[in-house]
Amino acid sequence: MSFFFFLRKVAQYMADVLEDSRDKVQENLLANGVDLVTYVTRFQWDMAKYPIKQSLKNISEIVSKHVSQIDNDLKARASAYNNLKGNLQNLERKNAGSLLTRSLADIVKKENFVLDSEYLITMLVVVPKTNYADWQHTYETLSEMVVPRSTNLLFEDQDSGLFTVTLFRKAIDDFRLKARENKFTVRDFQYNEEEMKADKEEMTRLSTDKKKQFGPLVRWLKVNFSEAFIAWIHIKALRVFVESVLRYGLPVNFQAMLLQPNKKNMKKLREVLNDLYKHLDSSAAAIIDQSAMDIPGLNLSQQEYYPYVYYKIDCNLLDFK
């Protein structure tokens, strides 16, 4: 993975972690405490981190090792947080959505059921709102052995209502079949106070753990994004130096510059730079002149090669604005 794509990965993960605060992501994507453009325009080589007395190979290895460690740490932290977040979302999904599928544990109460009876059982039935009248008129006769006046509306969502009905256990299968024929859906549900309590405790635990991990994770992402971005810019500086030596030879006689043109002035800037430096590499100048003709088939796919050394620094690391 390239440095740039790794930085985008960290930035995008920070956006994912911040969820509802995505508009605040950009203000957390800093380098040495300043925004990215400011850091780049004020860039100075960090002698403490990357001593220039060392060889270029050693400096490059130090940078790569540092970023590799950040990547490994990110994978471990992201895996732990994502598992926690995923488990919590699964529980939350169970408590949301249609009455046909959602958990009923937070809706029902012990007093809604006939419990510990050898003969009787309370069932839960989802009835479309448009069929409420039909339910009230027919539920007692859907099957034999339904307890009269035993239905109660416990909960409503946008489309349906959840009703109780009590009947003899031996009539369960027949009642379920007749209910389905009348567009009433019997939910498979057994009231178990211990299970319901355990589910609520698990949701509370996961929610608490997520809140505990959130702050430290955002701080870690902020610090290590900064470290990775700084490392990336140092690598850019190394590449400019190495490429310049390879092109123009020794002794060193070149100057690195940072240009930040408006998008509408990009083409004009290229033309000016080409006029100024085409004498340094006539083959590159010829390619640029050829591509400027805009004739299909004559573009040699070397748009990024110029008579001067050029590296792009893209500070836009997010997929959303």
C-alpha cells in the first residue's frame, strides 16, 4: 500500500469512527498541530527523527518501519473497535424495525403473560393496522380453546400492532395456521426473564465499552495520522532530492520549490515552467509539446514527466467534502 492510500485509509477510518461528527473530521486531520497545507508550506526537515548524517537508505527504512508499525497498530485497534461496534449494532437492530422481526424483549412485561401453567399459554400476534377490527371479531373463533376477551394491544409501530392472546397449549398449531390464513402473524416468543435481563446487560456493557474506547481511539488516530503525514512529506522530500541528483548529477545544484496554483491556472503554470526549464531535458519538452496538440493517439502517457522534477502532494484525503 502506498503512503498516500495509507493516509486516506487512516483519514477515512477516523471519519467512520466519528460517525455523526463527520464534519469535524477535517479539523482532526492535522500535522504537528496545524492543517496539512500549512504544514507542507512551512516544511522543515526533522533532524531529530531523521538525522541527515545517515544514508538515504537508512532514512527511508526508518520512515517505512515507523509507518508499518502505525499500520499494524491501526489494524489491531480497528479490529477490536469494529467488533465491539458490530456487536452493539446487531443488538440495536434486534430492537428496531418491523414487529415481524424485531426483538420483543423491551416491549413485553411479565404481567402480559400467563406463566407456569400446565394448560394455558399466552401468544404474541402481529396484526396489520388495517386488520384490527377483523382481529377483534375473529380471534376467539380462530381455533377452539381460545380464552375469551384475552387479547390486549401491547405496542404499535407504523404498520402493525402487537396483541396478546391466551389459549390452551393443545390448540397452538391450529391457532397458528388459522391466524396465518387471516393475515395475522404469530411470533415465536417465550418469556424468559433471565435471557431478557442478560440481553439488556450485554447492550449496556457494549455501549459503555464503546464510549470508553471512542476517546482514546480518536486521539490515537489524530496523533498517528499526524506522524504518518509527516513521514510522507519527508519521503516526498527524499524523492525530490534523489530524482534531482539522478537527473542533474553532482555536485548538487538545484532548488526545491513548493507551488500551490489555483486549479484554473494549472495549464498556464505548466506552460511557463516548460518554457523556463525545457533546456534541461529536450526529450521531456518534446513530449509536452506533443501532448499539448490534443491529437488522439499521440499522447504517450507520460503526462507526469517534465524537464523539471515534479511530485504532486494531495492534501484532500477524504471521499466526502
